Amino acid sequence: MKKSKRVFISIFVFIYLLCTAGCWNYRELDDLAIVAGAAIDKGANGQYTVTTEVVDVDANNDTKSESKLVSMHGKTILDAIRNGISITGKKLYWSHCKVAILSKEIAEEGVTKVLDVFIRDAEIRNDVNIVYSRQDTAREILEAQETTESIKAFAIDKVLKNQIKISKAPKTDLLDYSIELQTKGISMVIPAVHLEEVKGNMIPRVAGAAIIKDDKLVGELGEEDTQALLFVRNEVKGGVLVDDKNVGLSAPISMEIFRNETKVKPVVEDGKLKFKVNIRVTVGIDEIQGKENFGDENAVNRLEASTSQATQKKVTDFIKKIQSEYGTDIFLFGDKLREKNVNKWKSVSGRWEEVFRNLEVDVDAKVHIKNSALIYKTIKRGD
């Protein structure tokens, strides 16, 4: 009896190991075309053009990888992607895709319908960055010259990850887009990329943002406006503040942002809704181009007051600009109201755009200089 039991267990273990050995989803690398990024444009006859940057891996050299562009056309995005097999002879593999670049024409027509396949497809990860092209087409971004990376999509992904150090563009991936798409009362912003000439080469540069309202492009933001937006959304973690408005300065002064904390609070007073935005920034003096000496406390206090006033004015003016020109809540005020006062939100959610346009917003910005350097004055020859 014991012998039969041992035989039965041995057979069971053998069958189990036989069934579970290896990888069920194993595919040869030579059978796949690895996609690093994609650019989506409107093609001829109402079709879509999807240009993919495909990584060309050298099997004899693991450290060397290059890319090539493959353009496909179809009635839908998935149709175009599948048509790529007839061009590459391989199935496109999307698990390593880092960016999806949208042209202006695509963004004006509607964003969600071209991203739908990216959101639904299990092979595509939800950390794919969504980017808006300021060029005539999205393909031009992938055609640009190389920067620090031989693969442009990977380079753009690294730039977006490091935007936190300069706060000149937002970062929006598929997961962010999916969440905000289902959040009533707010509009989305996605980072913008354009080509900039550097030593005769056209290099992709991520800066600014595009405003997406009701699923369509309604406007673009420059670098300074984008920084003001990120201040309100508490997404400034680094960057530079430049004080060039102080009438007492002989030249601009640059201050590096060490940290920032922004608190947005909805307040109801006498039945009227308004928002208070408190910005607290800690900076260090990094560059003095003029002759000023900030070795004494009074000079530092004056610079703090001047920079605080300039930051407060910049953010206040930007909020008013968005209210009057676009009337769309890109600051997530509606989301904050829903979180803090759900009853008030329910009473205004049906007409939130109108409420937002006329919303009173009080901005209070305070800049604190905490310089880690030993020198506060301008360095001169002989010092």
C-alpha cells in the first residue's frame, strides 16, 4: 500500500513539473519588434498614421541598441498597429513603450478615442507618458536628432521623470489620464514637446503644457504659466525662481527651489464659495549677476519680500487668465471641494464651469531664503 502511494505521488510530481516547466508566454526576441514610443497623426482619407520607434537590438552586443521608425496606417489605431505586421514581418511588442505623442490635429479632434486602445490593451503598461507635439506633426519629434540617448522615446521619458527638478512641464501618464477622465469638473493638462535648434541639430525639448477640455485641445501654456500651474497643484519640487522685477536690483538674481508646499482650501463665507491658496517656498541664492551684497539680514529680507510678491502676482494673474480665457478647472479646485465639502460640491457641480469662472481665489505666497552657500555677495576678481 505504501509502495503504491509512493508511485502515485511520484507520477503526480512528474506530471506537475512537466506542465509547469518553462515559460508559457515565452516568445523569441527575433519574433518581436520592441516599441519604445509612438507618434499619432491624422493621415490621408480620414485614416490614422501611427509612427512607432522600434528598438533594433544587436544580438551580438547587449550594450548596443539603435532604433528605426515604422509608420502604419489604418481606420482605427488598432487597425494601424496590426497593419504594422505587413511592414515589419513581426508583431509589435508594446510592454516597453514609454511615450505616446499626439499631434495638434489629433488633440483638437479628441484625445480619448486614440488612447482607448492604449488604456484597454493588457500588454501596454499604464505608465506610458502622454505628450503633445507643438510641431506640425507628432512624427517630427521621433525624427529629431539624438540627445543623451540613441532612442528618442527613452530620452523623452527620462526628461519627463526629471522635470521635477525644473518644474517647467507636468507629467501625465495613462493612469493619470484615466483617473482624471472620470473625475467630474476638472480638465487635464499634458506636457508639450517641441523641436529646438542646438548647434545646428533639432533636439526635442519638453516644456509647457496643453489644456484638454471636454476631451479636446483648447489651449497651450508656456513655461512660466506652467510653473504657476504646478505651484497651485502642489507639484513644484524643484526649479528656479528669478527676481528681475525688484527696482533695487542692478541685475536678475536666480534662486534654486529646495522645496515647496502649497495648500488649497475651499471656504464658504456668507454662502459664497472662495478658495485660499497658500504657497510656501524655500530657496537658496544660486546666482547674483549684479553688485548687491546679501551678507546682511535686511538685504535678504528685502529679496524675500520682493520674490514673494512677484510669485504671488504671477500665480494670481495666471489663475485669472485661465478663468477668463478658458473657464476650465485645471487647478483641481473642484476635486478639492469634493474632498473637503461634499455637500457644497453637490450644490455647484452641475454648473461648475460657471462657478469656476467667477470664483474668488486668494493667493498668499511666501518665499524663504535658506542659503546653503557661504557667499552672499557677488564674486569679483581678486576676492
